Amino acid sequence: MDLTLYSYHRNSAGQRVRTALNLKGVDYTYLSVSDIGWDAYREVNPQGLLPALRIGQRVVAQSTAILEYLEATYPEPPLLPDDPVDAAEVRAFAQLIACEMHPLNNNRVRRFLETDMDASEAAVLHWYRHWIALGFDSLETMLRSRPRDGDFCFGDRPGMADLYLVPQVQNARRFDCDLVPYPLIRAVDEACRRLPAFRSALPENQPDYPKGRPAG
Ligand SMILES: N[C@@H](CCC(=O)N[C@@H](CS)C(=O)NCC(=O)O)C(=O)O
């Protein structure tokens, strides 16, 4: 099946999907919204958010739905453990990022705060860092109480939780959030970034990343 990923270099929800495609060794075409424009993209995905995956003639939105499709279609290597409780725990970690952190801080929310709510740059930054800290406090606690050791969120190979964590850490760094209180999060992030599947999904390694701009 031909797969086309609509994304953008800085699209952190898309980075989850790019990493999963790399981990699973699935070929795909990368199409940047900066090449086709937002109006054309909204024709493809009326939700108007990135990413979306074209699967043959059909288009699926929402990174979590796309990841579930990939997991069902390309089961190796698995992104979730076999044990249902272990799998639920991994999903809970990932969904804390996807549902409780990322949506509060994405571009359109920050834009709305600035333009419709008259929030100053400092107030928006305060908002951003507040939700990062609240989320990372919980994630760090979850990592601390893991039943097993390993370099990654849940064990000795990367999975669903790691796909969500790395772009979220990257966003937090972009907004100078304090990561000192999160040694376990930083350790997992470093372990992931050593892997080619994670590295080639980074913004700076996408074809639409502006030439000459430093990474990060
Ligand atoms: N829940 C969605 C989130 C998608 C999302 O918020 N994407 C951001 C980029 S990371 C976006 O398209 N933002 C456009 C905007 O904020 O205007 C998913 O997981 O796919």
C-alpha cells in the first residue's frame, strides 16, 4: 500500500508517526504542508491539523489513530507490550502527552492566547511552561515507579511511549522549560536520540527544514 505522510518539519505529532515508520522500516512519501499550502491541506484533512496519512485513496488524521493503523498493519517490531495491563500503562503515558499536554500548547492555542485573549509574550510562555511542568512531573513519577529497568520508557527497546516523549521534550527545550527536575525523562530522551529511527525523524532531518538553520 502506498503511504504518504502529510507533515511539516516541526510537526511534533507527525514526528511520532515518522519515528514509528522508521522503527518499523516502512517506506513512505513525506509531503510538507509548506509545499502544498494549508488550503490544499484542509481539502485533504478537514481537521486542518498535522499529520495525516494517505493510505492508498483514503486519508487518516490524528497521530494516535495513524499509529494504531501502523501497529495493526506492520506489527514488527511491536510498539506495545503483549500484556494488556503493561500495554494500558504505556498508552496512559503516551496519552498524558497527547491529550493533556500537547493540545494545550500547540500553535493555534498560543496564537489564540496572544491575539484573542491579549496575552503578552511572557504570559504565553508562563502558560506553556506551566503545562509542561505539570505533565512532566507526572511522567517522571511514572518512570520512577516502573516495574522494570531499561533505557527506554518501558523496557529495553523503544515503544509507543518513547514516540510521544521525544518530540514533547524537544518542544519543551524550544521554549526553555526547566528540565533539570526530570533526570529520567532526559535519560530516555538521550537513549532514543542515539537511535537512527529517532534521529531521522527529527525536524532538522526533514527535507523542508530551512537550510542553514541550526538544529533544535
Ligand atoms: N491530536 C493531534 C494533534 C495535531 C496537532 O496539534 N498538530 C499541530 C502540529 S504538532 C498542528 O497541526 N498545528 C496547527 C496549528 O496549531 O495551527 C494529533 O495527534 O495528530
